[in-house]
Amino acid sequence: MNTVILHSKSKNDLDLLLEIAKKFGIKAKVLTETEMEDIGLGNAVKTGQTGKFIDTESFLKKLGR
């Protein structure tokens, strides 16, 4: 499976692309702002996972708490 994400300020252009995708039998979905944020957060978590544990006190000191 391949995925393409398109972003445009023009709703008309996106509507046209969705219509073309439909004619080609390609599934398409318009993401809500919350769904886009969830994807971004998921990617950030995935990128930040190192598999290593950190000392909580040391981490909080670095944050200035």
C-alpha cells in the first residue's frame, strides 16, 4: 500500500483531486486537523523512542524544575 498526503490552501483544487482519485478507484480521505495532529504526534513519539531509560530527576533538572 502506498500513501500520498496533499496539502493545499485551495478547497476547489483538493475537491478536484478527490474527484479524480474517485474516478481512478483510489481511496481518498480528507483528514481533520485533529487527525493531522495525531499523525504528527505519533511520528514525534516514534522518532523520540530510543529504547533507553533516563534518570527522571536529571531530566526534570534540565527542564528547570
